[in-house]
Amino acid sequence: MKNKLNILNWKPDRSSFPDMGEDGKPVISLDSEKFIKVWQGPNHPGITGNMSLELTISGDEVVESKTHVGYLHRGFEKLFERRRYIQCFPTCIRMCVPEPDTNEYNLARGVEELDGIEVPEMANWLRMIVLEMARLQVLLRMVPGQAGTMGLGLGVQWGMYYRELILDRMEELTGARIYHMYILPGGVRGLLPDGFKQRLEENLVKIEGFLKDIDKLILHNAVFKKRAIGIGHIPKDWVDQYGIVGPVARAAGYQRDVRKDYPYLYYDQIDFDYNIEHDSDMFARFLVRRKDLETTLDILRQIMAKMPDKGEIRAETPNVLHWKIPKGETYVRCESSRGEYGFYMVADGSEFPRRINLRGPSYTHAIAVLEKLLVNANISDVSAIMLSLATCPPEIER
Amino acid sequence: MEALLDRLKTRFGVFDFEQKKTYQSFCSVDKLSLVSLVTYLKATEGFKVLVLISVVDWIEDGKFQITYLLNNPELKTDIGIRTFISRDNEEMESIHDLWEHAPTFQREIREMYGINFPGSPRVDESFLLEGWDDIPPMRREFDTKKYSEDTFFPRPGRKTNDPAEYMKQKLYPDEK
Amino acid sequence: MMIKDILSPFSAWKKVFDKPVVIKDPINDRPGADRYRGFHKNDIETCIGCGTCEDICENEAIDMIPVEGIETKDGDSGLRPSIDYGRCCWCALCVDICTTTSLTLSNAYNWVEEDPEAYRFTPGVDEKPWQNEEKGWKKPEGNYEFYSLNRVSMEHLHPEERSDSFVEMVKGYSKEQAEKEADRCVECGICTATCPAHMGIPEYIKAIRNDDLEEGLRILYDTNPLPEICGRICTHKCETVCSVGHRGDPISIRWLKRYIADQNPSEKYKQILESESLKKNGKKVAIIGSGPAGLSAAYYLALLGYECTIYEKLSQAGGMMRYGIPEYRLPYDQIDKDINYILSLGVKIVYDTTIGKDIMLEQLEKDNDAVFAGTGLHLGRSTRIDGSDHKDVYQSIEMLRKITQGEEVHVAEKIVVIGGGNVAMDITRSLARLQIQKYGKVQIITTSLETEDIMPADVEEVVESREEGATVMPGWAPQHIEIVDGKIKGLHVAQCLSLFDETGNFNPQCNLENTRFFEGDMVVESIGQGMDLSYLSEDIKEQLEMGPRGRIQVNDVFQTSLPWLFLGGDIIQGPDVIHGIANGHIAARGIDRLLSGE
């Protein structure tokens, strides 16, 4: 700390505004000419999708923020009502573009739980490998992306290349690059192609090299630190009160990881730890994701070492054209790169689901948390805070 | 779970208890007891996290099912609480003072199902559907297909044939 | 904050010297992966136009359209999938469910056109650059199936249990088995066209899935008033075109039909089929023969309000179904169940009455508004080889009738049966049972002209005959019957080389060098049946228009050139039960049209 540069610690004095009313709420009158309204979005603010923030600013400080969603509403949950379970599968993935596999997995698992289907071992390992690859490719964008929101786009561009490597593997295994449509109710759609593990391992080695690069570029970067440390601080008691999950909760010191708390697939056979930070600011969240990235590489290697080479990939199910699921309800969850990602599914005994309700992390992060967190933030930090919360509108609107 | 159920049974009269997985169960409770039950679970039983509020439309029974899914992060257990309200009197007590994100759920439900939560902040503001003038679209009587046919135009020139019907026309048109 | 934090980011500059990772021409330099889900291909020769791809498409992107040069025929609708790429999401569920594996995806990445309409195309018909591409998404062979390829096996009595009795050998499906089998159906409806009666097969299978067997029964009776019988002995031509059969076992349509009929008790039929009060229209129709055609015509006419009287030569109704088919395949009580329901609608049967002898056809015409004759093929045909006039040479059709009537038939210790059809198998297996009862062992040789691959008998009939101890020897042409001291010693046969000559006429060619001798004390001939038209007087015969090979000409509603006389069943089409039923149904509509003056 002795090399501390004082200039970096300069903070503007914001004690004078806005005026507080008697009820303890800020008094905001646009006529006072102290405030202006700025709409951030709906064109992809940050990198996360179409959503807009109605910001009231005073100078460069946000005094009030309202989240507006509805630009990506496609009514998937309504559409499910008239689709057979197998037909929901190509639809549900579109509720999250960067990480569609968690949707596939939740749908498949919900159907299997409700219908009592036992998935073959090989299929479960393949599901794990796809889910971890998906997490890896998201984090490869998101970790450098945090600096990208502050104007350091170089890391994002580097990250894109490494993400493409993983997408190549996805294409090989699942037949598609973005919407993989691989995890079917009952199993998966294909075995690993020949030589897949070796090619993936080569990619993982490259990505390890990339991690060193982003450490140099972003982690040890005075500008980034200055703009991340202490910014977007989430008090610890918010976590349960707001339903905060995943890396954001872990950055606040909570041990929250669905993979460890409610083990699914074979995560109980994998050796890994919660990645915890305690400062609960943007930097802590960056560090958690940065560690997650390393953990993911490690988990992928463990999966590859443990999984069998051959085996059944799909359980026998009724004819998918008239597959009736017995009446019942369940909530299934898995850990996405952004945190707990769950499907609440209700079946009514017919061929069509009665209700499939997605609960994504952004549902609270982007609305309740973000609206509060942005108050008194600098307008230039808005998109950085958004990204650090991993807001993703498609999972709010569905 | 069993012990918890007994407590809930005597205090709040929960019924239809179902254990789905080792860490997840569902039960139903009367509409009037719901808020006190949820408050009790949050304050006393450690169900500190509200995972979701969701609605299922049982149009054939004339009921909406509202499910509150709570999670106990220490014991790592879930409890889903169902309550049924009449479709004719679609109003439910709000729990916005218990969790900060509850109003978001309630606002969405208000818009998608038309269920009112009096007192919930911004509950009447449109959430996703700015300018929507039809019935709340997640209700089962809202026909998506019809809406889409009325609102959008189909691509001209598409025509399909049912194989059995087509074979009949071709091979045995006179019969029947 | 360390000084390192200020310097470290500058290390990025050293990347300036790295080789760029960008691929300049990715489309050509980096082809799609082997499994890549690119654009659709369709092998239109293999495709049968079942439309299952259309059913599973969640985006309604697929239309089934007629394609020039593809003919609509049995087992092929003549339609082919056309895909709207404005809607497709390339999930490849259509590929995974394709019943014939004709539909696949190439691994092509890009397709650029100026005309948006071009993106609606018929794979395999419209020329596309990727259509011969080997790589791309295919139905993952052996990995998983969207519907089961394996038929739910039907339980049979074991050969030991059944070979000495005439107890029904096929046990029928249980509820669970039937629902599982019904679940395999993809509801394409290709079978309906092939079924002579055009039964609503996918619909009644759906009724089984929904466990709504009353609805199932209503669907059956729409087109077939003899479901118990057809559910047992139908030749199930539908199953030969079943789209699921292209990759696995066809759906067991016949057994499912039997399941519906079996599960509905006969006393509830009237209520289920809403036939408790039928209005009479005062018109009368006479029906000759109580076989499937006659019963079917009577049923549909009765529903329309006609007063029907069936004249039956023998003492019980059912015709060939009762007298030709052995009891172990079709128990008499099941025949009675179907027939009694038809009789309960007011249909009358006059037994032991031969038209042309007891009552003249002219008399029937006078007393009735129309006459339908479904008199069937009840005369046995002889091989006319040397020795076939011996007293121990029998006709299978007569023997089967006698067995049904409970008459004593001659059963020798060693028997030779000539014939390769289902009737030959019926007599073989009936005689085998009688041999066991009489001698405690089976010694039957059944020989046919046709080799095993082209034998007309159902495969399971042949297999089961063998299980029951009979020797089936296909591919031998009978030459003569050896008779020593007035007793049959056996049958001489020669290897049969071909059945038809170049012009397609029946003209068997034999290799007389390769002969065999089948020992036997009696010979049963079962090489087909002829019709007995003795009930038609010379006067009537003269007025009837005759077609080639001595068949009477009928129009599309089975009306002869005498407007009041309709003919149907085996004498016109067949021979089998389902054609008879279909003919009877159509004739009933024809009669109605004639009499109601429409």
C-alpha cells in the first residue's frame, strides 16, 4: 500500500444533492433544471441484451433508476402451453442466448423428474461436459467483458477468439454453435466425436495462457481497479432479501453454488470449491468470475478423466409425439454462469405442459437490485454495474 | 421436513403435503393464511429466500394457483406453498414488505394474469406489455394462435396436405 | 495500488507480433463439423410422405406438397416435405423422427439468394448445391429413438399347449400392452388408404391411447361391423405399409383392433353405438350368404332403415369365417358376438335355405326391392394330377367345413397337403391337431409350388405350423400321386423353377431331374377355390354382363347390369374378409342410392 497514488483515490463530493424530502426520499423535479432524464438502452447496453434504464441524473450522478423491460418478450411461457414436451425443447433454449444449455437441461430434468425417467450414466456425463463448456464460453466473454464496459475492449476481443474455440467443440459435439439443442428430455443427442477430448484439452491449455494475459491486462490494471474497487457495493444483508444468487452472492461471502448445494448430475463426484470473495463490489465479482473460469477448466478436465467412453445416451421414452406427463409439479435448478437458474414445471397429465416458469438470476439482479444499486452511482459506471450483476433481459421477459 | 410439516399443520392448517425430492416439498394452504405462513417461515424457520412466485391457471376448476417457492439456504431445503384463488375474484394479499424482489413478481403476475396485489409498489405499471389492450395474455382463455393470426399476416403461398386425406382424394375419392 | 498495475497492461503490446487468429475465408477454410445442422436434404425415393416431420415441427415450417413424378400409391402419399426457412429453427427434430431416415441435414453453412421466396423449398426436388453432401446431421442410428421400433410381443399358447386342441392360441393384449403398442403409432394415416375398408386406423389407435375404448368401437363400426373377427384373422394389409415398419416392426394394428372389440362387452354395444332405436324406411333387401360381405351389407343397410333378410345355405351364419377358418384362430363365440350384434338391429337370417333350389332368385327379386349376393368361393379346386381322383384325396375347404360342423373326417397317419396359402396352413394345422388326438403324433408334409419367399401364406402361419410339428416344404410342384393296391402311397413332386412365363401368365416350370417323394396315406388339395353360381338361373346369367375369366362385371358400387342385383365379396374381390366387408359397405351405399332415388 505504500506505493499508493493519491490521485487515484480522488472522489467527487456528492454530499449536496439531491435534496432529501421530509419523507426521506429524494426530491426530484425536472423543472428545477438540476436533473435530466437519460435513457440507457434499449439497444444492448453493456453486452447483455435489449433492456433500458430510465436514469434520472444530476450532473453525472444517477439519482434514480427504473428498469424497463419488454423489448425481448416473446411469450415463450405462453407458447409452451400449446407445444408438446419435445417441441418445447427447441423453444426453451431461446430464453438465454449466451448459455442456452441450462434451459435444455432444466427442461429435460423437469420432464424426467415428473415422468420418473432414469437417464443413462453416459448421457449425464455428456450433459455435464456441455454445461461446463457453456459456462466456460460465457465466462470467456464476461470476465474480460467487465473491463470492456469501461472502455477496455481489447480483452473482450481476445476472449471472443477463445470462446470461438469452445464453440468449435460445441459444433462438433452438438451440431450447432449457439443454440445447441443437445440435451433432450431422456438423454442427449450424440456421443463425443473421435479425438474430441484431445482437441478440447488443447483448447483448455490455450485458455490457460489467455488467463495469464487477462491477468496482466485487466486484473493488474490500475484503471480497472480504480473503477471497480468499491463500486457497485452490495451490502451483505441484501443477498437473501433480494434473492441474489450465483457469483454476485459469492462475492458477498455467501457459499451459494447449486452444484454443491443441491448436487445434480455427477457434480458430487467432482472436486471443486466455492469461489468466495468478501468485498461484494464490482472487483470482488470480477475476481469470483475469474476464479470460476479456472474452476471450470479444472472441472472439465475432471469430467473428461472420469467419464466412460461409451454407453447409452438416451433412456427409452414414450413416443415423443404423444408423450403424456403425469400430473405433478417440480422446481428444478442448475448453476448457470450467472447463478441459480430454475424451472418451475407443472404438468396436468396431458401431452402439453400446464406451466413452465423460468426463474433466472436477472429477474432480481436487473430490476430490484440494479434499481437500488444505481442510485448515487456515476453514470459512466452504469453499464459496468449492470454487467457485474450479469443482467440478461431474455430471462426476465421470456 | 416431517417435523416442520407437523408444525405447519397445527398452526396454519396446510394440506396436500407432497415431498418431491429429499430437499423439496410442496403443500397447499388457505388463501387467508398464506401471508402469515410465509412470514412465519421466513422469520422462524429460516426460509429466508424467496425463489419465485408463479401462477398456474386451472381454468377448468375456475381457479388460479399461486405458488410461493421458498428456500432455506442453511438447511438447503425448498418448500413450495400453493394457494388457490377464485378466477372470479382475482386478488391476493401482497408480500412486498417481506422481500425486495417480491413486487417484481407481483407486477408481472398482475400484468400476465390480471391478479391484483393491492399495495404492492408499482403493481399497476406495465411490466413487459406496454400498450397491451387485450385480456391478460397468460390466462388460458387467451388464444395465442388466434391472436397471432389476427395480428400478423401469414406468408402467402403456403399450403399443406394431410397425407391420409390426400391419399383418399387421389386413390378413392368416391367412397364415403 | 501497485506500480505493477500501471505497467502490466502494456504487456498487451507484445501481441502485436503474434500471428493473427482470424480466418480470412471461414466458409471455405473451415467447413462445418460432421454433425453440423445445416440445410435440409431429402432422399425423395425413400421418403414416403408420411408427414411425421410436419407433425413434430414446432414452428409449422413444413408443408406436405405434391411433387411431380411422385405417384400416390399404397404406402406412399405422393407428398413430400417443403420447408419454409423463414420459420425453420434447424432443431432437426424432423430428421430425428423421420420414419424412413430419408430426411437429413447437410453441413453447409451459408445460402445467399436475392429472392426471399427461394427460401421456401422442397429438399431433394429443388436442386441445391448441398444435396449430395455426405456430412451433416443424420438420424443417429442406434443411439436413440423417438418412438419404439419394437412391437409389443403378443402372447401365444406354447406349441405344446396348443397342438392338440382347438383353443384360441393368440391371447390378446392386456391394457398395458395395448397402450404401449398404441403409443408407437405416429398417426401418419398412410395405412388408411391401403385398408380395403379404409378404416380410421390412427383414430382408433388414438382412442386406445386415451383409454376411450367406446370411442374406439364407434370408429371401428364406422367402416367395419365385424371387428372381433377382423381383429383376429384380417390379412392386415395396413401393416405392410405402416411407416413405422420402415425401420422397425409395423404397428400391430390387427391386435389393437381386437383389443378394442374384446374390451367392450356385447351387451353395451347398442348403447355405445347409439343404435337402440333405428327408424325403418319400409324397404326390403334380400342378402344371399351370411359371410363378411353379406353381413356387412346387412349391417349398413339396417342402419339406414332397410329391412334385411339373409339367406344362408348352411345351418349357422358366418360363411367362410366360420366354416373355413379353424377355431384355434377364430373362436366361434367371437363370430357370434359380431353376428349377434348385427342381428340385434333387426336383420333376419333364414338358415338351411339354398337360393336357386329352395327359393328362386326371381322370387327374391319380386319380394324385395334389391338383392345383394356375397356367396363366396366354396368349391375346392383340384390339381388334376394323376391319382387325384382317388377317394383318399380330399379338398381342404370341404374338410374344414366338416370339422366345424363336428362331422367325422378321415385322418390318416401320414398326410400330404398341397398348397401354400393360408387355407393350406389352416388344414395342415387342423389335421395336425386331429392327428395328435388320434395317433399322438404329427406326420404332415405341406408342399407348395411357391418357394418360401413368395408363399402367399402369412409368415407366422408357416412358422406356427412348423412349431406344431408339420413339415412345410415350399417350392415343389406335384407330379402324380402314387397308388399301390388301391391305396395312396405318397406324392411325387419336382422342383419348381418359376411360376409365371414371360407374358405373366400362370405357367409353372419344373426341373424334372430334381424330384422327391413325399410319403402319405392321404392327400389334401388346397390350391384355391372356385365360385358356385348355380343360384343364378340361365335366364339371369344371360342378362348379366360377364368380364374376362368368367367373372361377373360390377360397377363401382358392386351393381351388376341387372340394377336390382348387387354382388360382392370373394366372388368379386379378394379372397379375404376385409375386402368382403368393404364391398358390402359400398354395395349398401349403392343400394341406398338406388332405392332412395338419389
